[in-house]
Amino acid sequence: MRGLLLAEANNVMSYVIIGVVVLLLLVMFIMMNARNKKESQKVQEQTNSLKVGDKVLTTSGVYGTITEIKFDDTRKMVVLETGGKIKSYMSIDAYAIYTVFKSDAELAREAAKAEAEKKEESKAVEEKPAEVAAEPEKPAVKKRTTKAKTETKKK
């Protein structure tokens, strides 16, 4: 009887462990899928926001400036101007663009926006009434006992 109960307990524990593993695998799959969806959406937004004159870096490490955007049958092609004094042009798929560098005007706009937000925060802090400070707690005073006092009490 006792052996039968132990066997059933081991069987139940096996099912619990299998259930936990399956649940963890399911959560991992959902989290990876959500992350991939966010990344692909970010790439799609970047590709849709490309415009002539943007300075870009391709996935192969080529720096260039977009001079033309073409739409083929099923894909978006970009013509890049590369090089310094000697210009060269290359046509690549828009999804091969790794990053788009912001122009000086865009950086200035973002800096001004951040500065305005900082000023609003500081004004909000200044307008907030000062909280009444609570009285600091007095430190506990330890009573010192000397041997002489303790000895007199014993007598």
C-alpha cells in the first residue's frame, strides 16, 4: 500500500515537472516572437522613412548618401553615392541599410526639444510647495553603568 502511494506521488511529480517545462518553453517562444515583431516593425519604419539626402550605413559597412529611391516589382531599391573626391554610385536593397544618420538640423531640433522638456521639469519642481521637514529623531542615549554603582547596589 505504502509503495503504491509513493509510486503515484512520483508519477504526479513527473507530470508537474513536464508541465512546468512545457510552460517555460511556451513563455520563451512568446517572448522571442514579440521581440522579433518589434525589431521587424522598427526596420520597416526605418525603410519607409528613407528619403533622398539621408546619410546611411549599410549592413556591409559602406557609408553613403541616398541620391535616388526606386521601386521595383516587389522591393524598394536605393542608389547610394559613396566616396570623397571620386564619387561612385551603387544600387542596393533598402533593407540592406543598417542605420540612418541624423542631419545637423535634426540633431539641433532634438536638443532644443530636450532642453525645453528640462525647463518644464524644473519649473514644475519649483512650483511644487516645499514639504515640511519632520523633526529629526533624537539619538538614543545609552546609560552607562560603572562597576562601582553596580557593586553598591549589590550590598
